[in-house]
Amino acid sequence: MDQASAITTVHAERRRRPVWVVAALTFLTLDLYGIAWIGLSWAELKRERNDPNMHPWWHMLTLVVPFYGLFRIHAHFRTINELLASVGSSRRFAPGLAVLAIVVSAILGRTASLPSLSPSTVFVLLIVSGVLFAWPIAQGQQSLNDYYGVLPMENIPTDVRRFEWLILAVGAVVWFLIALGSLAS
């Protein structure tokens, strides 16, 4: 593969996802998209750094390992910051803040499963937990978008894909049903 086609291949794999879509998908899927985003963005970081030792699937799966997953989240946001620094961008997002938001989100999510809570309390806890998980994911995407904006490349896609619209619609229905359930009880 010559250098021009290698650059075109890497360029084709870059994507500036709209931040609102990343945040909404993370929230509406009860954080599942946020976990997938960790893997997807790690794959992008791997390509940008040209580092064969970065393993997106393993990186994503570490999020289910107690405590170790928190170190990987920190490493994820640290790596994004390093990429931003490499192009002279002043944007940064504190990795420790990302870890803290995700820890508090997890605590609230577990608290919401207590049987003694009222449905409306569970609903509020789920909303706050979802927002706290979606916030660092959205900040990470904004950071990647800023990085791509500095690169001397033309036209990196920023569209919302059909399957994302579908997931948004399904997620909205799920949250509507959760809200109905909390009001009905």
C-alpha cells in the first residue's frame, strides 16, 4: 500500500460524531453506547497513534472489571489529551474527573436497584446516573472532534447514521416507558 492510499484509509476511518448524538445515545441506551464508544474511540486512537499494542475490544471489556476498568478510563482520557497536545490544542478533559463522574454514576445506578425506593426516586436516580455517565463520554467525543478539526485533512464526516437514529428512537421509547412506569406506581 502506498503512502497516499494509507492516508486515505486512515482518513476514511475518522469520524467527527456529533456530541449531542454521543451524549443522547449513551443516556438513552442506559450507558451501553458509552461502553461501545470507549471501544470505538480506542480504535480511532490506535490508528492515530499507529500503535499495534492498543486493543479496542479488550480495552472496552476492561470496563466490567472492578477497579481495573477505572484505570483504563483514566488511560483513555489521558491518551485523548496526549493526542490533543501533539497538535498544539489547548483543550483538555481531566481523566480523574471522567473517572469520578463514572464512579458516581455507577453508585447511583446501583442505588436505584434498591427495592425500598419508590419508582419516582428510581427514575430520578437513573436520570442523574445516565447524565453523569454520558457527560465524560460527550467530553471525550468533543475532544476527538477538536483534534480532528486541527488536522490538515479535508471533510471528515460528521453525519448521524441511520442506525444511530434508530437507536435514538428505540431509546426514547424505552425511557418513555420507564417514565410511565414510575408515574403509574
